[in-house]
Amino acid sequence: MEQDGIGELEGMRSSIDNMDAALIHLLAERFKITQRVGVLKAEKGLPAADPVRERHQIERLRSLAVESHLDPEFAEKLLNFIVSEVVRHHEAIRQAEY
């Protein structure tokens, strides 16, 4: 028998590590796309931030969080952090190109 559940703990930690790696890869892909969005916005003279879309996304992700049994406050904080980084990148793109 496993010593006080150590094997089970290691198995769960391995799964967490795999999920963390998947999250990083997904975020990297998301940011590749948002970088292209930033270039397009700069070319078209659009603002870096889109408060209407951001509010819609927050509502959508809060709803998804509830459906997934995830704290919607956490989901909103995470999205706000991601969006703030995206906007920062878009502003940097605009300054670099124009």
C-alpha cells in the first residue's frame, strides 16, 4: 500500500504540472493572436482598449465560471489581468509603429 497517500499526491501533482503547462501554452497562443490584433488596431487607428468588448467578455467568462464551478470573482480578476497586459502591448505596438 502507498505510504500515506504519497503516490496519489505525486500523481495529482503531475496532473497539475501538465495543466499548468497547457495553460502557459494556451496563454502564449492567445497573446500571439492579440499581438496581431494590436498591429491591426494601430494600422486602423483604433484605440488599444475596447471597454464595451471587455465588459461583454467579463460577463461571458463569469457565466462560464459559474457553469464550471469556478469562482466568478477569480475568473474576472484573471481576465482583467490578461486584458491589462493586452492593452499594454497594444499601446506599445502603437508607439513603436506610429
